[in-house]
Amino acid sequence: MTVRRALTILMVLGLWEAVRRFDLVRPLLLASPTEIASALVKSWLDYVIALRLTAIEIAIALACAWTLGIAAGTIAGLRPFLSATAGPLLSSLFAIPLISWYPLFMVWFGIGITSKIAYAIVSGFLPIAINTMNGIRTVDDQYLLLGKAIGCSRRQIIFRILLPMAMPSIVSGLRIGTALVVIGVIVAEMLSSLGGIGYLISYYRSIYATEHVYLGILLALGCAFAANWGLGFVERRFTHWRVLQIEER
Amino acid sequence: MKSLVLFTQLAFVALVIGLWAIGSWIGAFDPAILPPPANVAIALEGLLRNGDFLAYSLDTITRVVAAFVIGAPIALAAGFVMGENVGVGRSLSTIFNMVLSVPQSIFLPLFVLLFGLGFTQKLIFGITHVFFVVAINAMAAVRQVPHGQVTLARSFGAGRLRVYRSIYLPAMAPQVMTGLRLGIIFDIIGILLAEMYASRTGLGVLLLRWGESYTVDKLMAASVLISAATIAINETMRIWELRVGRWRKVLENR
Amino acid sequence: MTAGRPLVIETRGLRKVYGIGRAPLVALQDISFAVEEGSFVSLVGPSGCGKSTLLQMLAGLVPSTAGEVLVDGVAVHQPAPEKISVMFQDATLLPWKRVAENVEFPLEVRGMKVAERRKRAAAMLSLVGLADFAQRYPHELSGGMRQRVSIARALAPDPRIMLMDEPFGALDEQTRIKMGHELLRIWEKTGKTIFFITHSLTEALFLADTVLVMSHRPGQIVGTIKVDLPRPRTYEIIGSAEFGAMRNRIWKLISQDDREVIGEGMAGL
């Protein structure tokens, strides 16, 4: 199976290379794999520095968005009145194109690393909070009763019963939130920045260095996949039981 | 209870605005960074009377609508086909899901490289934003049609058209509406982003320009306006979604 | 009258009303009974008569509108997990924890040390016959097995009193019968006091020393049946004439409109 996959990938790469080699497409529009590779080799240091910056921004933003989102969602989920009031408000806010507020973030936080992180945190916060809130709210009352009957303190009920039980919802919120954080950082870098992978992509586009644009985008996608992959660990660790439950039906 | 909830929500919004106003009044905020709400309101009123602003807004709206009007029907068609055709659907849907999970906004520089700065580039960018989410939802909508009902209707001699109208349509409508709603939201995000990144006209350009020149009152006014407009669109479509899916609620309440 | 063993549970004039103002719903009215230490008491009644509410009040999970619940002579206002364990119809096992970890859960909450609680959980699992499944997850077990884990979990903190709210309600008949036998075996071995709610007349009679009969709207005790059948009880007893007579009496009590409280040999009083 993996051999077949490897062969398919090789074939695609070969075709891609061929399309460029035989001048079927203008060099402006499409860069061949070899061109992209050589671009990487030529400017690898620039890319390493850029990726490092982007990665730091993403990491900080993720940490904040996750904690704030889960905390807010938990608080709202615990009190039915709060979830009834906050829920619809948060859902409505989610429709707002946050990108339209980015220039304001620029005014408030400058064009450095802070504005990217702040923007990304706000992007990721909402879906995490909303999903956490719903996850906690919909835990079956039986589990709450069980906790009380066993003699759990409020804190124990939240951390040992509610949160683990709500994990599947929380994780799906984390998935969306993480994606939005990564996009947020990179897009913000594209619009106004002094560094980072988004900035590089933008710069190379402005000088029509096609192979660098493709390279940059691939690396940016790499960031997104890496974040997703990391999330996969969290998901497996905390929701393995859910997957098994569904499988057994 | 419902009115209490609504009251609390309004009270909260009022509280935020109130704190903002008081904060500005006592000088807690730098007016160059966060202008008082009154200034923003004045700026908003000014914008609504400003011909240039309205012209730029129209540009944005045109792009959004065009992308939607072109993208949505194609996406619906594609989604229906994928839904009906399990084989085709499965392979395509994995690809579509992959595309959806990949951040489309990241490809913007590539779009500019490929299609230039003009209307076409933004249109295509917008269309890609609309297309995938509408198609996936359309496909899911078809998949969830209760086939038992279809067989039953056919056994009563219902013709193809009849079956489509009385069973497929009501069953699919809510999910399709969800897809359309998300489609237009993504569309707006995409167009604004494209305008901010590389454009000569449109609201995005204005926002970025005002941001770079610290024209905060106009910036806030425009941001608030855009936010209000999108919320309004979202809520309206959500109401339609609910209305069209009312039969679902009935089933749930049993 | 049997020689009075200490009264471990007492209720006096319990009343529960829901909804203030417009249309108050009287869920429970004037519930008074007593349970002797070490006895097996079942409560039978139609669906919706407030049995679960009553059990939750006994467990200290729900406050009463009037009247009191006494456990060991002390009024109950909140759960007393050292004395009382509760079991619900749904096993309510924590799905992300293994079977053994589920059984350990009440002990973990109480702060028992790891080694000690592992030992205790293992012992309880042996008692219910599930020692081999200690490392499995709840979803790998059948409904009956899950309820057995639930029993093990309820037994783990070694409570003197076990309150059970239709624990076998979701099981098929054969499993129910088997579980009933299991429960009696455990009860006889451990000497605990068991308060068992069910809507099955047969089950109530088969298991208990005393059957409390409840009616609904509002929920009240309409009768008490002392079950003098010999122990250990086997399934054949269900076919006996005595059993049938008692079951008919219960049926009459439940289905009669005229709510007369008949007291027949109330246990221990």
C-alpha cells in the first residue's frame, strides 16, 4: 500500500516536472519541483528564520487560545443561564469576518509579533469556547448525579467528570480553532509584517519569484499540517474511548 | 425566561459600550488608538454619506455577490451529483474534505500571481471559498435523505419529480441552507482578504489604508458596519434554516 | 414483630413539591417508612410515581420540601458517600476509564492511596466475578457486565447502605434474573442494607424482605408487604402460590383508586 502511494506521488511529481520542462505552462504560473527544491537550497536560512518566527507566533497564540477558550467555555457551560445568554452571542460573533478587524489590530498592537498573536488568539478563541461550552452543557445529568453521590467536590466534578466527558466536543473545537490560529498568523504576516513565512511569500510574490511563492505556500501548508498532526495526539489521548464506542456499534 | 436571556444579552452589549464611553471620557484610552464611541458614530454617519465609500462598498458587494451567484449553483450541482453517486462521491469527498481542511486563504498570493490584481482574481478566489463548503453540505444533504421514505413513495406510484419535490427537497433543505450560509460567510472573508492584500478598490483596501494611517474613527466605523452587516446576513439565513428545518424540530421534540 | 434491629434509614412525612406559584406539582406526599439494618427492602410502583425522586432524597442529592430523612438517626442534607452508595439504571461508567479504574473512582475521590485502592477494586471485581475484565473499557462489556461493574464500584467504599434505582431495568429478562441472584448472593455475603427500586412486582418480591408499594400522583406509600419466603431464594419460588398471592396483593394496591394505607408488619416497628 505504501509502495503504491509512493509510486503515485512520484508519478505526480514527474508529471509536474514534465509540464514545466516541456514549457506547457509559463514559468510565471507554475514552478517545477526541481525549481522549488533549488529555491529552498539557495535560501534555506531565510526560510528557517521565517519558519521559526511563524512557529513561535503560532505556538503562543495556540497556547493562549486553547486555555482561554476552554476556560471560558467551561465557565459558560456550567451555568445554564450563562450558556443560554453567551451561547447565541458567541455564535453570532463567529460570523464576523475577523479579517476586517485586522487593520485595527495593527493600530492597537503595531505590525510586529504582538498583533499577529493577538489576532490569531481572537480567531481561535471563539470556536474553542463555543464547542467547549456545548460539550460541557450536554453531559448527561446522570454523570453529575454520580459525581455528587460519590462525594465529589465541585472542582472534582468539573475536572474529573465533566471535562473528560466533554473532550470529543472540545477537541473538535480545538481542531477548528487551531486551523484558524494558523491561518490567522500567516495571513496577518502576509498583510503587514517584518518576518515570518507569510511575509516571505508576500515578498516573493511582489518580485514574481514564482518558485519561492510555491515553496513558501508549501511550507505554510506544512505548518498547518504539523499543527493538525500535533492535535491528533491530543485527540487520541483524550478521546480514544469515543472512537472505540462508535466503532463498536 | 427567554425575555430575561434577551435582556441580559442587550444589557451586556450596552455595558460594553457604556464602559467604552466612560473610559474615553475619563481619558483612560488614547484617542488616537481607541476613539470615543461618539466619534465612531459620527464617522459612521459620514461614511454612509460619502460617495467614495459607497462606491468602494459596492465594489466589494458586487464581488461577493458575483462569486456567490456563480459558485453556489455549480457547487450545489456538484454536491448533488456526489451525493447521489456513492462511488464518485466518496473519492471526491475525501479530496473536498482535504481542501476544506487546508487553509484556503494561504493560497491568496498564488492567486494574485496567477490571475493578477483585477476583478477576475478576486472573483475566482471568492468562488473557491464558496464552492467547497456549499458542495460538501449539499452532498451531506443528499446523503441524509431517508431512503426508506423514497421507496415507500415509489411503491405508491410517485413519479420522479414528485419524489424530488415532496421528499428530497424538505429533507435536504436545512443542510443545503447551512452550506449556503457558510458559503456566503466564507465568501465575504475571502473577498475582504483579497482586497486588503492586493487591490485598488473595495472595502478591504480602505480598511488597510485607514489602519496604516491611523484613521481610527473611520476604521472602527467601517469595521462595525461590516460586522453588523455580516451578523445580519448570518442571522437571517439562520432563521430561514430553522424555518425550513422545522420538521426536524418536531421530530426531535417527540 | 421481629426483634428490633437498629433502624438505619427512616423517613418521616416526606414531601416534595415542584414549582412555586402557578401550578405546584406534588411529587411525593407524606412518605414515612423505616428500614432495618441489614435488610433488603424493595420499593415498587408504576413509572412516574416519584420513586427516583425518593431515592435521590434518601441519598441526599435532592432536598425535601417538608419532612425528613434520617440515616443512623441523623438528618440527611447532602450525600454521605462513606455510608451510602448509589446505583442508577444506567451503569454510568466513565467511558474513558478502564473497568478497574471505574471501580477505584469513589476511592480515588476520597483520597485513598493507589496501592490500597487497587487492592480493594480487585477484590470487588472478584466478588462480582469480573476479575478478568479489570483492564477492559466499559464499551467492551455487555449491559449486564456493566451493571456488575457498577455494583463493584458501589461496594468499593464499603458502604453500609446501598440505594439502587432500577439497576436492572435496561437488561433483558434472563440477565435480570441472573443479576438478581448475584445481588442476593453479594448481599448475603456482605450483610449490607439494600434499598432497591423497581417497577417489576416479581423482582421486588423475589429479592426483598419487605416490599414498599407506591402509587402515583401524588406519590405515596399505599402498602407494605412483609415477604416471609425462605432464603436462599431460587427462581422456582416465583411459581409458588404464596408468591402469587403476594404479587396479587401488590397489584391490587397499585391499581386501586382508593388510596388506603395498609400496614402489614412494617419491618422493625
